[in-house]
Amino acid sequence: PAGRGEREFSSLPALLRLPRGALAVARRAGFGVGVAVLWRAVGYLDNITAIGPRTVGSPENEVLTVNYLLQQIKAIETESTDAHKIFVDIQRPTGSFSIDFLGGFTSYYANITNVVVKLEPRGGAEHAVLSNCHFDSVPNTPGASDDAVSCSVMLEILYTLSKSSEPLQHAVIFLFNGAEENILQASHGFITQHEWAKSIRAFINLEAAGVGGKELVFQTGPENPWLVQAYVFAAKHPFASVVAQEIFQSGIIPADTDFRIYRDFGNVPGIDLAFIENGYIYHTKYDTSDRILTDSIQRAGDNILAMLKYLATSDMLAKSFEYRHGNVVFFDVLGLFVLAYPARVGTIMNYIIAAIAFLYLGKKVLQPKNRGKSIIVFFFLFFKSTTIWISTLVTVLIVAVFISLVGRSLSWYSHFYVSVFLYGTAAVVKLILVHSLAKKFYYKNMNDQYLGDVFFDASLMIWSILLAMITHIGLCSAFICTLWVAFPLLTKLMIHEEFRQKGATMKFVVMYMLGMFVPYLYMMYLNWTVFEMFTPIMGRSGSEIPPDVVLAGFIVASTMILSSYFINFIYLVKSTKTTLITLTAVFLVTLILVCSGIFFPYSSDAANPKPKRVFLQHMNRRFHDLDGNLVKSDSGIWINGFDYNGISHITPHVPEINDTIRTPCEEWAPFCGLPWILPVHFMFRKNWYLPASEIFPASPIHFEVLTKELTPWNSVRLSFEVSGPSHMSLYIRPHEGSALSTWSLGDGTPVASVGGDYFVFYSHGLQATPWHFWIELTASENHSDGVVSLAIAAHYFFGEDQKSPQLYALQERFPNWTFSSGWSCTYDLFVF
């Protein structure tokens, strides 16, 4: 392996280009003794992104970036100490696998590139820890945060470890993978085929869902709580949440990482980290190196270096499979430290706290004095509180639906405060108004202190039930409910006498606030993290999900959580009239301004852009019948807006793009006869098709049927040969009465996508041989219209075939607050 890598160094320049002013930038950031370290990392980042978009199969990805990485690794090797050995391997794997991401599809890759470096003690090592980044980027973007910055940090960590005179106990493998954006292909090629993969006992995956900021630990395991404990012990700047892990693994975020591949195909435990700040420009042309703050690079380097050193010197690494027992609850406290404990301990603790709360409430309700009345009043107010919460949610969601219907969706996208003023105030007004009216008219003969006390207990009951239910489901996020039961219960026990006094005294308020300080502070911190992640995602979540409804739901949930133990104050204060009038005025003014269109969703601000994402594909389509005759063909520019607004804001700037050119679905063709690069058709049902002239790629696709045979078990096997550009998509639809039983892809079992068609994502690096595959179908009888429709799409993401003059001209007319990613493609349908 070392020999193959070293031969590629010979023709490379010896000098490393460093950005002018990098040292000054680092010094301004205040990095004392680490300034040289940071200087190199910033230099790596600038040099990688200067290469340009690094699409799999392009010279930029397969040659220029690979050569640059090899150059830097060679330079690091020459400065390493005698305590270590460095081995380099260039892997170019070919393989296939199926994955249930995006509804399920199959992936095939050929001759893609991995740059693998192993740093091990001079005497060798049996076990290893893996650090993974990817140097490829999505088309038309420089990919600074995703994921060049992680590769830059890894290069610097390799340098730091290799310069250390202190030997490691285990090897550290650095994988610079060259095909992650092709849905995790390079990591699959490494973990299933590379000889070094067998020694890996744990991994750290470095990713991005935003541009800079803190790197969040959002996946760990599976199981293996010792890895979380390693992070707790080693990380200098912790930022981790099991809540983020359970949200991400639920599938509601349309994204995935190499973590899945190492977990599912390598059976290796690990930790997944990602930058989450400023996701508005993730996967856009604005993801440039100058937007990543030096303190983000420094803190990421500090954390990952400390983690790798800890794991590479840990006795647990060699026996990692012995520590695979149960999940772990983990969360950081304001970035200061991480609390982590086994999930089974959390389960016991949660049930004990819930039981104490139920005992307290039961004792209070069942006290001899007015027992019958107390039970009736308590449960009435409990159900009343629950009903009010539900009605508040419904009311605010109605407002969100109204905003969506009048065409003002995402008005808060560039102005987050708008969502708080619109949906937050609506939720608070509804809660206060209903309780105030109930106090005035329904509970007018009841003691205010008694009502406040009982409503507090009703909220405690709701949280206790939620705690028991979420714990029973098995979610580690139940610790949030624990906070909202334990601290309020403790507060109530401490100041129960003050609850009975008339009016809310200053002493009562101060003690109450102090008792609630911990859950409220943590909830605000968690809210910031959730909204930091989710708000930008609403701009790329497809045309089918109303983002206002989603965000309004989040805001209402946050409002109800934060207000749950303050509702009782409505019954303790004299009047809520001023508060209601003020909040209602804020809501109405915001509603009017939103409906007037004053809050434009997108921004072209150079310092903080928040663009609208649009995909443009100039395509040729050809549809053939069973006899091979061409029955239909057309050419046009296919347009997909990535958010719920579609192209409504673009039409005034490009009038010919309007709702009269909505793309019709060819129902008889797989995936509606459209060249999807990924099977996301269920997320983008609204798209547009602008007629355009035919394109003539210099490297057209070649598709050939090699054999047709009837097997002894009465199945039809069709074999094919395909050659074309680096990215192609295969779509298969068995006709009625037929079934796709097996194929030469993945593990041999076909995986259907949403809607029942089959999708295969293909990519290759440089100099790939033609793609050969076969499919086998069963049919109950002869079919005059054939047994299967098969379509192949070719995507030209770089080079002379990428963009036609017509596509260039159309993109130039798009407003500057859009990010339009364009390429050419062809779609050919055949029936067999």
C-alpha cells in the first residue's frame, strides 16, 4: 500500500500554497500557541476549496484534490518522528449496496477514490480507530464546510500526532473519502473491501449540516456507551445531545451520513459530529472557506484530536465489542460539560421520579378534607389544561395554514423573529385568553390561590404522564420530562406554604423562579439548538410539506413547555388585560405585515445570504415502445424549487416560468418519465418544464441489451451494458402481472422506492469500464405490452457537456437571491 501511494508523489509540486493573511486572521482570533497549527489548517481549507467543485468523476475530485492530499501527507510523513510509521493507500473500489434512505434505493459505484492513511506505532498495532471525512462536494458548490474543513482538520491532526514523540497504543486510520455526496459510496467501498477495515474497532465521522459554528455530536453507538464516556472525558468543548440523535434517526430530516455505512455494513460503533450553524448556505455556492470562522476550526481540532488520542491509547478499543451493552443518555450543559449515564439507569430514575410525583398528587387529591370535591376539581382542571393546549395548537396551525394558502409561506426564513411574533404571540394569547375568561366567568366563585395551586398540579400530572410514557417507549430524550417533573415538584415542596397565601408576593416569585431556573435554562438552550438546525432545513424540505405548519408546531410546543408552570400565575395576578392587549396587537400587526408581503423570504446579503434553492436540468427525453420504435421525444429545462413556495417568487423575474408549464407526469413511465438524480419524487411533486432546444452531449450514453433468456424456473433474465457520464440513474417498473425477483445489484434482493418503482444510483470515477448488470423477472402469462419498462438517465455535472448556452442564459436571468444549480441530462425509456 505504501508503495502505490508514494509513486503518486513524484510529479507533485513541493510547495504548499498558504492564504495571504491567514496568520493575521488566526492571531486576531486569539489563538496563542496554536497559531501555527491553525495557520496550516486554514491553508489546507483554502487550497482544497480553491480547486473548485469536486464532483465525483471530475478531474477536480479524482486528480487535483487527490494529488493535493498526497502532497500534504508526504510532507507530513517527512517530518514525523521515529515513534510512528505512516502508510498511504489509494483505494479505487467498485461495489453495490441497497439502503432504505429516501424511501429505499440501490447504489452502484465503480472506480471511485479513497485516500487512506494509517498512523501506527513503530512496532505495529492490531487494532485501529478510524477518522473519516470526505473531500468530494455536491455539483456547483465549493464544499468548504461539507466537508473540506473536516479534511483540513484531519490533515492537521495527522501532522500533530505524527510529530509527537509519545507512541500510540493503537493505529489511527485517516480516511479521506472521495464519494460521500454520492450517497455514502466511498465509505461503503472502504469498510467492505479495504484490508485495513478489519482492524477498526471504533470511528469518528466528521460531517456538516451547516457552515461552521459548533460541531454537534448527534449520533453515537449503536450502544457502546464507553464511546460517549470517551467523548465526555476527552472533548475540550463539548456539544452533544441525545435529543438530536433521536430526531435524526427518526428519519424526519432528509439526510444521512457515513455513520450509517460503518454501523450497518461494518458493524463498527462510532460517533457522528457535524457543524450545524448557518445551514442556509449549506450545499450552495456560498459555502466558501472565508465563511468558516477560525474558532470553529480550532474547537473542532481540539475536540477531535483529544478524542483520537484518547481512543488510540485506550484499553477499551481492543475489546470494544465486549462493551456493547445498552444505550446512553447524554447532553451537554451550556457547552461546559456533558452529563451521560446508561439508559437503563435513566429508565429506573425516570420511573422513580414519576412514581414520587404520582404519590404526591395522589396524596394531595385524596386528603380526607373535601376528598370527593378535590378529586373532581383536579381531574376536571387536568383535562381542561390538556384541552386548552390542544386547542392552542389547532388555532396556531390554522393561522399557519392560512399564511400558506395566501402565498406568504417562509416569510420568517430571513427574519426568524417574525415567526416568534406571529406564531409565538398567537399561542400565548390563546393560552392567556382562555384561562382569563375561565377565571372570570367559570371559576369566579372559586379561590384564586386554590385554582393556581391545582393548575400547577395539573401541569405536574401532565409532565409525569409524559415522563412515564416516553420512558416506556424507550426514548432517551425522556430526561427532558424528568427535568420538568423533578425540579417543579421540588420547588412546590419547598414553597407549598406560599402557594396558599393570597397574591403572588415577591418572595414567592423569586423562590419560584429560582426553583424553575434549571429546566427553563436548559429548555431555552435546547430550543436554540433545535431551531438553529431546523429553520434552514425548511428551505430545502421539498414542495409538499408546508414549512409554516411545521415551524408553527415547533413554536407552539416550545410555548406550551415554557408556559406549563406559569399558567397558574394567571389565577394569582389581578388582571391580564394589558398583557393580552399588547400581545394581540403584536400578533395582528405582524399578521398584516406578513400578508402584505413586506417580509421577503430570501436574502442576497453578501455577509449573510439566505438563498432560494432551484435545480435546473436541460434534458432530452426519448420514449420507445416494445419494438424499439421512438414514440415520443421532447427537450426542455426541467425546474424544481426546493421549498414550498415553488417558483412563485421567480415568475416576476422570469415570466415564462409560471404555472402554465407545470410538468405533467407520464403515468405509464417509471418515476413519471423524469430524470431524477435521486428518488426524491415524493418530496417534489410540483415542478415545471420549459420547452427548449435539443442538447447534443459530446459523450452520449450507450445502452445495449446483451442477452435475453428464459431461465429453467420460467423467469426472464435480461442482461445490459451501459456506458456514459460519471452519474447515471436507472429506473425499473415491472408491468402488471410481472415482478422483479432478483438482480445483480446490491445483495441480489431488489429494493423498491416509494411508489413501487425501482431506483438505482450509479456513479464512477475516472476510466471506468462499461457497467454490466442483469435483472430477472417473473411473469404469470405472456404480455403483449412487455413485462418491464426500463429507463436510464445520464447526468452531466461537469465538463463541456454540463450546461447548454440556453441553460446558462436562463440562469443569468434568475434574481441574485436564488442559488440555481444546473446541469444537462438525457432520459431514455425502453420496454422489454
